[in-house]
Amino acid sequence: MNEIVLSSSTATTLEKPDRRTRCLILLATYNGEKYLSEQLASCAAQDFAHIDVLASDDGSTDGTLAILKAWQAKWKLGEFHIM
């Protein structure tokens, strides 16, 4: 099984992934409420068979953590962990 690791700070050009390819998204957040849902929707729309998310929040004071928890509850593409 292929595994490709991308982070929000990595700009990589990839060919269309094999449907068996797993993707691991490392997401660091701090007061990202404004764009977080859009970012996670974009991640969910990718053409990977399995997408895991590891999200770390650095003490946000806006709605970031609530958004992460809502996405975690409905994420069906793989694991979604908030650390």
C-alpha cells in the first residue's frame, strides 16, 4: 500500500492517486475558525481511498476546536484525531 504524507505547509504536485493510497493530513490550528471548515471540506474532497487527519490545536479562543470536533464526528474517510 502506498502512503503519502502531506501537511498544510507542503506544496507538492501529485498525479491522481491510486485508490489504495492512504493520505495522512497533519493539521496545526490556532484561531482558524474563519477558514477551517473550507479547508477540511477540501481535504475530504480529495481522491484518496483513505484519509486520516491528525489535528493539533494550540489553545484557540475562537470556534476552532468546536469545528474540529464537529468534523471529527462526521469524518468517514479514515481516522480523525484531535491532539
